[in-house]
Amino acid sequence: MRFDVITIFPEMFEAITQYGVTSRAFSKDICRLNTWNPRDFTTDPRKTVDDRAYGGGPGMVMMAAPLEDTLQAIHSDISKQFTVKKGPTVLMSPQGRVFNQELSRELCQLEQITLVCGRYEAVDQRFIDQHVDFELSIGDYVVSGGELPALVVMDSLIRLLPNALGDANSAQQDSFSEGLLDCPHYTRPENYKNILVPGVLLGGHHGRIEDWRRSEALIATQKRRPDLIVAARNKGLLSKKDEK
Ligand code: ADE
């Protein structure tokens, strides 16, 4: 999968290319990242990418022209790479569709995606109307720019790419992969300050362990996020055994 990211802070993306399991996916060429700085597509000596809002008020607005020129450069670069099918242009924004695991599973099928990271108060609506396919939010709160949200979305997509994770099963075992929260986990020692690991996990009986994990996931989800139980039931993800 090819990621193209429009950002005035390209260094922030080292968080994903240089650390942890996501960095392995880049070095194994399972995914690629190109960052594009709209300041490189300005014509004035100060490399201006923002200006005051028409109508007044505090905060600056990202100008349409540098963003449009950046996007054009991305599209011409993609067209040179004959094997990659151009994907959607997505603006990170609290006004967008709220990202979740289901959407992550859809988007990870794409060959390419362009993420636009806004800074300042807003992005000129004319750029959005002409070039953005959809807006994506990571939740109902505001952070200072689109970079952290883009990193969150990319990390989630990369986890789902084939062979990105060391253990082939680990993305399937993530919470939410079955629409439920995760079960509790334990490691050594067996007795930690007189608190014991649940006995079923020590027995080596895979069927019983799987049943216990499923049951604990259902209990945790019912207790903390009953809305997810309702959603899982409506999607037919709960068996008769689960309902007991
Ligand atoms: N930019 C600022 N806040 C955001 C959010 N919650 N999601 C996506 N982009 C954002």
C-alpha cells in the first residue's frame, strides 16, 4: 500500500517509519510513504501556506493553491508508477466520518491513499469541495493538526496489511477484530504478589482457553461498552453460545 501525506511537518511521520512493528512493514516494503510539504509548492520567499479568514475571526486558513499544486504533484508521481491505482484523497478533520476498525478493514484494501493534514484553524473550502473525496475524524475531540490523526489511521491500516505483523494471527486477535473488546492477558510469573493467573490458561487445553477468552471478551464488552454488544448482535457476530 502506498501512502501519500500532505503535511507541513513531515518529520512527525518518523513516528511510524522508524519505530515498532510499523517500521518493519516499511523496511519489508509492505507499504511505502511519501510526504509532500505544501511549502515546497509555494512561490513567495516566505513559503506562505495560510492566510487570514474572510469574514474575520481568530485563526488562519490553509490556502487552496499550495494544497492543489501538491496534490497535482502526487497524482503525476502516481501516474508514473504504472502498477499503483490512485486511491481517494482524504482530509483529516473533526468534521469527518469517525474512523473505526470496520473502516480500517475497508481502507486497507486500497493500493494508495492520500491523507491531507490540516494545520491552523481550517482548510479553504474550495480545496475540499474540488479535491477531497471524504473527511476522516479519529474521534469527537480536536487536536492541533491532522498529523497525529493521520498517524493513527496509518498505523491501524498497516496492522491489517498481509504479513505486516510478525505473528500472522495477531491482527485477528486485536480487540475490535470481532467487534468486541479484548480479553485479559497474563504473563510470568504465575503467582504475582499472591494474585494467580486464571487456572484455565495453565491447563494447555486449547478449546477451553478459546472459550474462556471469548467469554471474558463478551463480559468486558457488556460491562464497558454495551453498545458494541448490540452492534455485534445486529451484525450476526454472536453465536447461541455467546448469548448464554
Ligand atoms: N484534526 C483535528 N482534530 C481532528 C480529529 N479529531 N480527527 C481528525 N483530524 C483532526
